[in-house]
Amino acid sequence: MQTLLLMYVIGGTILALISLPLVAEKIKPNPFYGFRVPATMDNPDLWYTVNKFFGKRLLAVALEHILATVGLFFWPNISVDAYALSVLGVFVIVFGIAMIRSWKYLKSLS
């Protein structure tokens, strides 16, 4: 289970690092990286605004993922399967919320 802990913490750290250029508005519109929808791809001003918002949510997802990873690791008598599924569940929920909030933010600007 220590291997999973290490993999999940590294994954969360990479996600946090990926979010920082979005928050800093350093990523130009591109087809690979960012909140890529037709509205943001067609409007650079909208791209930077929405991706900054999304980047902050992505950073929060990464931190919540790391906290859940470490917290659940110390949960008494948790099996490896329950640990892996619980960490996945936390990630899916918080990432889904981040996506929905970012989509709603985009719609509020249009």
C-alpha cells in the first residue's frame, strides 16, 4: 500500500504543478492543455480568464487528492482495494465539481 501512497502523492503533485502555469496565465490557447472548448479556443481573452479560474480549481483538486491519499492511508484496517477505490472516488468527485464550476463560470461570461 506504500507504493500506492507514493504514486498517488506524486500524481497529485504533478497535477498541482500542471495547474500553476494556467493560474499564472502562461499557457496560450492550444489543442492539448487547458480548458479547451470552442469558446475558449476562439477567444484568447476568454481563454486566459477561464483557464486561470480552472487552474485554481485544478490546484485545489490536487491538494484535496493529496490530503485524501495521506488521510485514507492512515485509516485503521482499510484494505488495499478500499483505499484505491476511495482515493479514486475522492478524485472523481472533486475533479467533476471543478469541471462543472469551470463550465458554469465560462457560461456566466458568455
